[in-house]
Amino acid sequence: MNKGLLISFEGTDGSGKTTQIKLLSEYMHSKGLNHITLREPGGVAISEEIRSIVLDNRYKEMDQVTEMLLYAAARAQLVSQVIQPSLASGKSVICDRFVDSSYIYQGYARGLGIELVKTVNDVATRNLMPDITFFMDIDPVLALKRRFDNSQPDRLEAEGTAFQKKVYEGYIKLAGLYPDRIKIISGIHGIDAAFSQIKSYVDVLLCR
Ligand code: TYD
């Protein structure tokens, strides 16, 4: 049996990942491809509990290392409980954020360093990496504005535009380091144009 694919979506807050994940899931469904969609932090009961702590606006005092470990803990549970068994059974997994979010938000934007975050997360993921990662490239300030028009900011979103710009800059640098895995998807030409790029990359992977 073939292993399933692990496909992750990354981007600044409000960058349109959710819409593209929905389109990809519908596309895979139409092709009869067995798959699940998950979000990080979250996806299973323990990780959703961790999510509610890590994104809670009341915890302004949260230490950066605590934050990194909480994201990693949520990920460790999701990987062992759902992602690994799914991939092993031939089911693909589409993940709204994965380990790159920690590299960028905690390692780069918070300044803990990508090396440290990678060391911790290699334990959490058992060295599992996505087969492909789509970075949704949209102006981070516009994305944040769009998000705030629709909902209240969570603890990370409340960091403001300078933080989101740093996150954006970090993703662009990371994509430059791993061009085979991380694909930059421009949001400038609209939803359909972005999805057609994503679809063509996934089609190539499915043919392997
Ligand atoms: P969420 O509401 O899911 O935001 P989005 O729809 O933009 O993905 O909140 C997740 C927040 O957590 C988001 O601000 C990014 C942040 N985050 C990290 O800082 N590190 C991580 O490892 C992950 C998975 C998310």
C-alpha cells in the first residue's frame, strides 16, 4: 500500500489558507483520494485543549519557551494519534499549519532561533516532514486587516502588523531555503488562480 501524502498550508494570519484547503479537499474527494484535513494547533482533543491555552488573550505573560513547547506538545499528540496512522494506512493528510509555523513564529519572529525550534520539533514530529508545503503569499497587513474585519484577534494576531511582517519575511526566507518542498502561492490573482497552482503541484505528486 502507498503511504498517504502530508500536505501543509502556511501563511500569515488571514492569508486565505482555509479557502484553499477546502478547494483541495474537494478536488481530492472528486478524484476518490482518501484524505483528512486537520488544523494546528488542534485537531484532536488534547491538542485542542492546548490550543485554547496558547491562543488565549488573557495569558499576556506567556513565556516564549512555554509557547514553543505548547505548540510542539499539541503537534506531538496530533502526529502520534492521527497523522502517522493515517499516512501509514494510505490516507493523505492536509494540514492547516505544521512545523514551519513554529520555525517562523517562534524561531524567527519571536527570536528563539530556528535551530532550537527544529531540535524540539524533531522530537514532536518524530522527524516527519510534509511532502509539500504551500505558503499563501499575500500582503501580511492586508491579511491581518481582513482577519480583524471578521473576528476578534487571538493572542498571536494581537501582536500586530510589525510581527506579521516579520512572520511574512521569515516564510519568504524559509521558502528560499527549501524550494523543492515549500511552494510560494501568490494570492494576488485571486482564489481560482491560486488554486490552479496548488492543483498542478499536487497532480505532480500524485503521479509519482
Ligand atoms: P489560527 O486561528 O488557527 O490562525 P490561522 O487561521 O491564521 O492559522 O491560530 C493559530 C495561531 O497560532 C496563528 O497566529 C499562528 C500561531 N502558530 C504559532 O505561532 N506556532 C505554531 O507552531 C502554530 C501551529 C501556530
